[in-house]
Amino acid sequence: MYRIVFFLIISFLCFGCNKKEHKTITSLPYYNEPTFTPVFVNKNPELLKTINHTIADFEFLNQDSVVVNQSSIENKIHIANFIFTTCGSICPTMTSHLKTVSDSLKNDDLVFLSYSVTPWIDKPEVLKAYKESQGITNQNWHFLTGSKNDIYNLARQSYYAEEDIGFSKDSTEFLHTEHVLLVDKTKRIRGIYNGTLGLEMNQLIEDIKMLQDEN
């Protein structure tokens, strides 16, 4: 739905342009609320101040038992998704698709964060085995575990991982989503994608390139 709205807005803007004046979208929108209504600010510093939603501070362990926190993504673009190692449905597909994205964009300023939604099962050694089994060698891809409550709150309140339907849920309700989130260097959400769809992942690659060109 969010991508349909996004392209409808672009189409509307383009329709309003005559042959003498062509306006093109040169920047990704911002998403400031769980409804994922796109907000375009055209790099206006004053308008940018209205985009006040950012990813909250966090601290978890990765597959190597190394602490990963907000400092790990400081001034870096990052991609986030939510998986669990015993998932036999969407998670393997998402991981495979994100591996294609990772392999296409080798960059020290690009970080992948895959949060476990069953952290009581997915201890660091389990996540390490999972990462190896998926053939992932990217050192900037962290599979994270920690407090269930902290992960679920971060997913729903910061990443809007389930959009508005999950915003008011708590950690007693299981989190399972195909969404992949793109977050810029200022920790603002700039894209949401269906991680099970290859075409969406191709779009993610293009959007990451656009973000990298912003700065």
C-alpha cells in the first residue's frame, strides 16, 4: 500500500508539469509515523525539522557476542529486518534476498541489522551458525539478540515494523513481518519494502544508491 501511495504521489506531481518544466523526484521521502505516509521535504532545513522521528537508542549482542548499539550505525545508512532462525516461511526468503542486496553493495557505510524475534532461542551461537549457513560473510551484517521486550518495542515503536497495526501492540503479541526498513545516516526512516519480493529488493538497491548520493 505504501509503495502504491508513493507512486501515486509521484504520478500526480509529474502530471502537473508541462512540457517546458519537468519536475522529478530526486530524493527519497521520509516516514514520520506508522501509517507510512510519505513526506517530501526537498532538503529544506526548516521542513526537515518537522521530521522528528528517529530510531531510538538500543544495545544488543550480535552473532559474535559483540555489543551492537546506536554507535554502530552512527552516520551510516542501515537496513533492518526481523527474523527468527527456526522460521520456515518468510525468513529464509528475506535473508536470501537481503544477501543479494548485501553482495551488490559492498560499502563500509552500509550496515545490515537482522533482529531476532525469538531471542530466547536465538542466542549468539545460534545466530552465528545461522549466518554461516546462509553463506553470509559481510562483517557489517549483524544478527542481533537480547531482551525480547526491548527488541519488540524497538521494532514497533521505532521502526514501525508492522506499520500502524502493530504500533500499539506489546511484547506479549508475537512479531512476524516481511518488512525491511531503510534508515538514513540521521536515523530517519526512508523506505519500507516487502523482503519476500525480489522486485522490492531491486528497488531497495536503487534507493540505497540514491541515499548514498544525498551526502
